[in-house]
Amino acid sequence: MAGPLTALRERFTPDSEQAPRDTRPPGRQRGAKRRGKPKRTGIRRFLTWRKLIAYVAGLCALLIGAFTVLYYSIDVPKANAQAKAQSNVYKYGDGTILARTGEINREMVTLDRIPTGVQHAFVAAENKSFYKDPGVDPMGILRGLVNTVAGKGTQGGSTITQQYVKNYYLSQEQTASRKIKELVISLKVDQRNSKEDILAGYLNTSYFGRVAYGIQAAARAYYDKDVDDLTVEQGAYLAALVQAPSQYDWAVASPKAKRLVTRRWNYVLDNMADMHWLDPAEREHMRFPVPVDPEPAPGLGGQAGYLVDAARNELIASGVSEQELAAGGWTITLNVDPAKQRALEKTMRQGLDGSAKGKPRAAGSAEEKQTRADAAATQGGAVSVDPRNGRILALYGGRDYTRHYLSNATRGDYQVGSAFQPVADAAFMDAKMRNGPAAGGLSEIKRTARALGMDTDGGFDTKESVGLGLMGSSPLKMAGVYASFNHQGKRVTPSIVKSARRGDETAGPPEAVGDQAIAPAAAQQITRSLIMDGGKDAVRAVRRPSAGKGGVSDDKRAAWYVGYTPDLVTAVALFGEDAEKRKQIRLKNASAQRVAELWSDYTDQALRHAPAAWFDFGPESGAIPNPAQKGLTRR
């Protein structure tokens, strides 16, 4: 109850100072909770917007502080040791030396010797914000991540400054600590050096393939001219090439790689036009500048260059960078058996010269002249593999690496003809075993071909190409496919590298024998069918269990024979080629029988002192010899 003083105070207090009267309806007295307002529960009780902002601000402050410490603790180092390059030593499987490579080919040039259009091509390709950024580009790093995930690969995340720092001061290793150093040093280098000096350093230290370091060496290697004389089109190709030299080198690029580098070349020129460095009308009339053929490195004549290239490509595919390999210091031991390599070289040389059977030709006779003409228009390639472990024991890439740079053992641009038929048969058998009689078809053939290691890109998706064997492949790939048949259907990826070491570093390819590509029963059935085909007269000289399949391409430009014993798979191919124009032509005397004779001659020499082995079709069938070949007894 209010007293008299309270009543007087209320009477003489102005209305504006009196407490507001509670006009809420009954049940909603002061202090009652409002209905409909959600009660904070769980994480919302502890994480308000104010707290979240405080946490983010604290984290940013922590990161800035950590980066500040790193910035002042990391100094710009001296040039890395890659400038003092060593030779790489390549050895046969028995330890004898095959070749030495790895000398650095570099000639430093000043920026004023490099045409402005060529400079702009590299900036347009690698780092469009180069002249404005502080040496690093956070958005570029994010864009590089997105492009990598999406498989676009048009522009990486590293700026030109970062790439120069990596080339000149650091190494090519992909670690978080190296990347952090790269970012800090790039900021400092950008502060201490002009953009012109950084661009010159980048162009002089980048690796372009063909053992060419720097833009001057690249100009000589790809266009046989000094850097001063490069055109914008040629500069754009070199700018496109530097991203993946071994893949984009036009002389050895696959059809797919040629499409990719052409697309990137156009990307570079379009960027130049967008940045007003190139007149749009001039851009429209530009045509792709095909590089000259490479000059092989000294000491790589005969088959040595093909073996070294195969080993290099395998190591690069396994994760060793081209720059690391080119810098040298590696000892690389191959799986190649010198005796089998000599036997394969002898057989292929005689076969290409038209004297595989040892029939002499009278000097100057019409027959001898025709034989020489036919031989000049014929290329040969072969790969011999141990199917039990995938090791490449012998490889023949051509008559001479110094005269024919492209390896016929690994090129995949010639049709395989009927040698592809076992792949289609395997697809049908495997699908039937998994899905029943209605299974099979084009999709299964493509799936099986890919599972066995064949490249199914380019022209495969037509019924005609599958039915007639019009798809292209290489002796290397075909040897792997047939080795998989021999290995109970497990995918066998032929491997030429046994080991690679540089100091404490080691490298090498993944396990050659992989997952099950087709069912074991399907692989056994394929081998059974190929035993009968392998029993033809051309292969009787081997006198041991063998299976195989020959084929002639529909256009008569290639003839194949892929054969195998239980312990040796060899793919042999002859190709028709115009040596001057490097163009496919019709193969003279194209027949699978002719190639089967080469396979037989080589296999007989390679296994002459090896004990006989038998195909194993499992416990129910047992191991059986080839019934078409006489004189075989179990041992």
C-alpha cells in the first residue's frame, strides 16, 4: 500500500517522468517471456555474432603475426645448386653403362634481345597481372587450385616471380615448407628487383625440354634461330610449351597433346589481344608455327636414345619433374637385358633390310635396289616384356635415334588391325561371365580396352573402328595388353625403370602388375584361342608353347604380330612411312606372316638357353604345351 509521501510525489511529478503504465493484458505481466522468440540452445548460446567476429579477427591477427615472423626470418638465398648440373648415368639391368646425359644447354640473354611480343606472350600465358602484382597473386593461387581440380590447366596459381624464385633460388619439390618460402622470397624479390629483371631471370632459367634451359636455347632447339628473330607466333608456342615440355613437344606429342598445345597456343594469343598487345586483325591471320625436328644429344645414337627417352618419360609420369631430371645427378638402372636387347636389334635390323631369312641380294641387281627402296619406306618398332612382373627386357625404337627421333616402340598413331580382336573377344567373354549372355557391346569393348591399358581417346567411339581394328596403338601398349592375358587377366603395365637414385633420393614407377582387368577364366580362354593362332608355320621355330595374333591395318600401312610364351611377351610392328615428309604411306609387302617371322626369330634367340615353360590354366585344366608345336616334352 502506497504511503502519503508516495501519493504526493506522484501528484507533483510531471507525466514525462512517471514510469509508463503497464497496459499489457492479464497473463503478460512485466518480466514474462515473449512468446515466439526462440530460446538460444547448444552452440548458439556460446557463439554469437560478436564472438564469431572476435574469433575471426583474432585468427587474422594470428596469421598476420605468424607471416610477419616468417617474412623477417626467411632471407633471399643464393642461387640453387641446379645451376651446377651433373650428368645422368643410365645403366642396363646388369649394371653396365648405357649412356650419360644431362649437360645443361643454356645461354643467358638480356631482356632487350627478346622481342617485346615474345615477352608479352609469356606474361599472357603465365601471369596476366605480372606488371601490377607484388610478386604473388592470392586470386591466382585460388584460380590455379580450381583449374587443377577441374582439369582445365589454362593458367596455374604461381606468378612469374614465384616461378623464377623456384627455378633460381629453390627446388622443384612439392612441399608446404617450400611453398611458404617461395611466397616470402617472391615478395622480397619483387621489392628489390624491377619487373624487367624478374622477367629476364624467369625466361633465362625456365626449362623448355630438348635439354634446353632458357629462351635462347629454346629458340635454337625448336626453331633453329636466335631469340632475337623469334616471331610472336613462335614465342606463343614456347610460352605454351613451358607448362609441360615433354607432353607439348610437337615432334613427339600424341594427337591429343597436339590438340592441347594448339588450344593453349590460341589461349596465349587471345589473351594478348584482350590485353591490347596484339591487333585483333593480326591475331586472326596467325597460323600455328610447327617447330623443327630436334637434334638428338650426343652419345644417344642407335637404340640408346630410345631407351633413355622411355626411361625419362616413365620417371616423369611417376612424379619426377623434368627440371629435376635435366639438372642431373641421377643413376638410373633399366630393366633391359643386354643379351635380349642385342637379339631384338639384330632381328629388327635384318627384317627392315629385307634379309631376315639371310637371303643375299646381288649388289646392283634390280631386286637389291627394290629391297633398299622398300626398306627406306619401312619403319619398325618392338617391345619385349616379362609378363610375370611387367619388366621391359628389350625395346627397339627405330634404325637410329639420331636419324629418327620419334620412337616406333611408343608411338600410337598406326592402326592395329586384327591384333585388336582378342581385346573385343575378351570384352565379350568377361561381360558374359559377369552379366550373362545378353551382356557385351561397344561400351564393354571400350571398358575392357581401357582396363587393359589401351588409350581409348580419339576415334574409338565408332562401331567401324572397333570392328575393323582401326584404332591406333603402340607396340608398348599392345605388349602390355597381351601380357595381361598371360597374367590371368591382371593388368600389366610394362615398365623400363628398375631404380633411380640421386644421393638419398629414390624414384621409380608404381607396381607394374595391377588390378584384375578381366576375369581369369576369360584371360585363359583368350590364351587358348591364341595358342591355335600362334601355331602357324611362321612361329614353329620357337619350339616351345606360344600364343599370338597378327594383324594388318585396313589401310595397309601397318602390319603387326603380338606373341607370347609363358615367360616372354613381344609385340612387333612394321610401319609404312615417307622418311622425308614423316607421313604414313602404304607398307610394302604388308603381311602379318612377315612380322610373325621376326617375332619367331627374336623369341628363339631370346629363350634359347631358358628352360621350357607351360601355360597355366588353373588346377582343373593343368599346364599344357602348345599342341601345334612338335618336339616338346615336360621337364
